[in-house]
Amino acid sequence: MADVARRAGVSVKTVSNVVNGYPHIRPSTRARVEEAVRALDYRLNLSARMLRTRRTGLITLAVPELSMPYFAELADAVIRAADEYGLTVLIEQTSGRRDRELAVLAGARRTLTDGVLFSPLVLGPKDREAFSVDFPMVLLGERIFGVPTDHVTMNNVAGARVATEHLLGLGRRRIAVLGADLAATDAPTSATLRLGGYAEALAAAGLDLDPDLVVPARQWHRFDGAQALGAALDRGVQVDGVFALNDALALGGLYALHARGLEVPTQVALIGFDDVEDVRFATPTISSVAPGRDEIARTAVRLLTERIEPATAERPFVRVVTDARVLARQSTGEPGEREVSVLPGRTSRLTPAADLPDRHLSTDWTSEDRKFSTATAHRSSDAQSATTGQPTSSRHRA
């Protein structure tokens, strides 16, 4: 490395910064160092670096299913964000299995990476102690339980509320919610929070939540969306709008509507959630809530690097809710694409679990989130007893 520094006319520290991928280097300096590296055929000794820094330069992203478009696109965004810090991402798929999620928290593969970005799906309040880990970790999604960990999530309630308001603004009154979890719960999930936003929009419009319009899906894949909405339509449920709790369900719902000769948006308007790439290429293109996926990735990687660095490792834990946008497309009558609404995010300091009453330990989320989920739980319980169809599963996620 000293030879490279002499040839490039820079310090050994600068050479180290370049070869380790640090972003804040002048382009001209980086070019000189890279030319010297090539000329001298220099090879970075990774083993020596690991011994010296106690870092691997690797981080883990643990998600439920890469087959779900949202998580595939999130993984891509995390890889791009990590590259800005010179980090490489190892992806672990938990398949929504409890044993695999617990293995992530147990640090089963921690010797390989410097920290973990973790999106749990099935773990609940009873697993709270498992979240008290001794390595850098940032949680993604809704399932946080009063644990001392940074947390990045999307604006679920407001996004669902504005999506439903968009359909109401088109004059739609028989709006089905596709993928809702009808089981009352005391913990936040994508399903409960988005159902809460839907219910609030209906209430503000003077409409009751009709159990027939709450359409459960076993999982949040296209097949499940097509099957669930198709079964509801075949039972004679009349709809003029559909709010799908994610875009995979929306794509499946679109298939079910087409298969039954229903025109979108003339007869049934449709909107999804997540704004994955596929909805832009559907026929018609599908309106959706864009939850700020790139911002989620950038924020999560930044928070994790701060936990990894000794100088910032002890800062207070934070909860970040990212900005969201509601984008109207052809499925709600927009000829192109129009931004209907922008929902600002927020950052708050997390209260340590030790300082929380027991009743709050499983619900370390905003008062807004709690209000909508609690208000909806009673409606959901009534709807579950009044609605026939397949049982819902806890495997509901963006």
C-alpha cells in the first residue's frame, strides 16, 4: 500500500480509503490511486484488514420472500445504498418461518457480517427478549416490540387512508379491501395498519365498514389476490372499487376482474400499495401508494453504519417513518401518471422498553397507528364472524 501511495502522490490513508470504497474522495485523487493500483497490480489483503479493523465490510439483509416484488426491489435498493458506503450485502431469506427469524436474532451467521437489516414477519410480542441482540441491527417494517433497536417503516395508515379517499373521490362507494386480516390483533402489521387507514377513510365519508367488502387472502401473492377477489365476486359481492393491500394482490385482483368481464376503471376502479415496477406495465397501469422504498433502504443502511461505527454506536435509537406518495394511473382513470398526494414522514426517538408500561411493550408504534388499529380491531372481529371464505394467515406483508 505504501508503494501505491508513493506512486499516486497521496498518503497511505488515502489509498486505504480508495481501496475500501469510501465515497468521499475527489474523483481526480481516486483516479490516480486506481491507476497506481493497476500499474503495481496491488491486491487488498482482506484477511489482514479484517484482523486490523474487526470488520468484514459485509452486512446482512434478512427478508421473508424475494419472490414478493416488494422485497426483491427493496433488496436492490439496499444493495445500491450499501455500495455508497463500500459495503457488500448478503441476503438471507427467512421464508416467514419462525425458526429462521429466531436464527437471525441469535446471530447464527454473525461472524460473516458487521450488522443486520431485518424485516421480521412472524415473530410477535412474546419474542421481545430475542430482539435484545449484541450486534448492530436495524428493523424494517411494522413488527417492533419496545426493543432497543433502530426501526425504519413506511406510512401505512396514512397511505391506505389516502388511497381509499382517492377511490371515494371518484364516486366509488362499494370499495373492497383485498388482503385484509380480519383477526383482531394487539400488534401492528401491514394488514391491520392499512385496514385501519381504509376504515378511517370510510368513516370520514359517512360509510360503514361492510364485512362483505373485507376480502381476506391467504398470502399476499398474485394467485391469492385473483383467487380471493374472484371468490368474492362469484358469491355476488358487488364492488365498484378495490383497494388492494399490496401490488401483488392488485395484479391478481386485476386478473380476476378481467376474467369476469369487468372493465377497469369504468366499472371497477383499482389501487394497490408498494408501487412495484410491474404495476406500470399492467393493462391498465395500476394506481398505487409509493411508500418510499429507496428512502427506506438509504435510511436503514445509514442507521446501521452509524451503529457499526464506534463514534456513533451509542446514539439514541430512532424510529423513522418515510415519506409516501399516492400515484394515480389508468386503473383509477388517469391517462398517464399523476401524484395525488404526498405524505410526509417523521423521525422520533424510541422509548426504551424498560421505561414502558407492560401494556405498551408490544405496541411501540405511534399513537396514530395505535388508534387506527385499535378502532379497526372491533370492526374486524365483527367482520370475521359475518364473512365466509378462506381463513386468513399472519403472512401479510408489503
